[in-house]
Amino acid sequence: QMADPFLYDTGERSQYGCLGHEVQIEHIKAYVCRPSFFTDKAVIVVHDIFGWLFPDIRYIVDLIAGHGYITICPDFFKGTDPWKTTDHWADFADWMKAHDPMKVDKEAAVVLKYLKEQCSATKIGIVGFSWGGMAVHHLMLKNPQLTAGVSLYGIIRDSEERYNLLNPTFFIFGEKDHTISYDQITLLEEKLKQYCKVAYKIKVYPGQVHGFAQLKPEDMKPEDKPYIEEARKDMIDWIKMFI
């Protein structure tokens, strides 16, 4: 039996009135939010196991758009069911096999083409949370079109080639995340030092559990709020540095 990776109750969330709109891009639906002025800068947001409709992830899209980026969250599950809070953890391994965060290349290519051709984007970054953090780590090894990446609490665990990043990548972790051990973070740091030829950063936020950086303000606990806000500022600052 696998432990529930979310220490907060994902069912206890306030609703969110989105600022963006939905689009269909080839075989993928996506949620897009644009700033009020023209920009050629864009950010792809990769959702977690709860999918592209989850209020938290749409809040993040709108937040990044507010900093001046065309921001898009595609449905990387291609219309199949996301993980639901009512699902059983005994089934999680099978669900993950059918939703592999390292098989996102085709969808990423479709979204990159859309951003370049339909939105006139010339510089494109990517941020991802949990499942999406793993997808970002994978894409930053594979896709040179992504100028910078932020991977939040997602680690690729099974290959030596996972350290040769193509472009600057920032890894964000929570200290109390029981899905990622401190040893894994230490190993990531050692190996990046050895193999990585581009800028990278690893930061661990005190007392924070898995999924901490996605919470909307009204869903935050007062003691976590400063760390959540700091992580989000760090995420935006990293994107701004390169895009």
C-alpha cells in the first residue's frame, strides 16, 4: 500500500474563478491566460496527477500570466481521467504506468508549435508540479526549444542521463515531502555538479510537504504562507532571468 503523497486534503479546496479560456490544439485541450499587452514570451505549465482542470493549477497559470507571459496548461492526459481523490492508492502504480511523465514529448511539441505559430512566442519556458515536475525534468533533457525550466517536487529516478540538462533548470522541493527522500535531492545535487553544463539551482523549503507551492492564498496555512510565497517568487524570478 502506497502512502498518500499529499499530506493536505486535496478535497478541501476553495473554488477558483479563472481569468483565462480554453482552446483546442490538435488532439489536446489547453487552458490559456494571456497578459493584457503583446508579448513574445510564453510559459507552459505542466499539471500534477489531478490534471489540467484542477483549480490550483489554473490559479498558477493566471499568476504567471500576471507577470507578463502567455501562459498555457495543456491536458497532458489527452482527455483520459486524472487521478481523483476518491481513487485507491493500491491502483496508483498502474495508473502511473498509463500516465508516464516521461512520455510527454509529442504533446510538448504540439504546444510549442502552437505558441510559436499562433501566439508569436519566441522564448518559451516551462514549469511543472509533482507529476509535472518529472515531466519538466525530462523535457529539459530532451527539448532545446525550452529556454528555462522549473521543476517542483518531481524527480526522475531511473537513469544516468537525467543530469545533462540542455537549458537552465531550477528544482524546488519541500523539506517534509515524504515522496522524495533527502538522499535523492543530495544525489541530484552531486550529479548535476558533475554533468550539468548549464545554470541550475536546487532549493529545499523548510517544513513544506509535497504539493505545497500550488495552494491558493485562501487554502494556505498561516505558518506555510511565507514559504509558499517565497517558492513562487523564486519560480517567477528564475523564469524572468532567462525569458
